[in-house]
Amino acid sequence: MAEQKAKLKFEQALSKLEEITGKLEEGNLSLEDSLKLFSEGIKLSEFCSSKLDEAKKKIEVLVKSSDGIFKTKKFDTGEE
């Protein structure tokens, strides 16, 4: 799975996570299969979360200062 995740894109991981969620919601799986899918879903969720965190750190906002000059600053989400 680690090698797979290195090549996996965010959109692919999210799509796979949605697929897993759908299968689990149907409730037609055995307990063993449900646990396997749940485990895979957790890993995909963590992968997506880390990709979003990376993206958030890269986002910069262009702002105009009081002297009329545009500068960049880190994007502030208001979260700590």
C-alpha cells in the first residue's frame, strides 16, 4: 500500500474512499470484509488529510498593503 500511495493522487484516493464508504453503507459485507475496507478507508482518509494539509501550507494570498504595494503572505484559515 505504501508504494501505491506514493503514486496515488488526491482525487483518486478520494474517489476510492467514496467507493469504500458506499460499500460499507450498503451493509452487505461480512464482518471480515467490512474491517478490511474500513482499515483501507482510514488509510485513505489519512492520506487525503495529509495532502490537504500540504496544500494549505503552500497557499499564499496576495494582499495590498497600506502603501499600495502588493505582497504575499501565508493563507490564514483562522485555525490554530
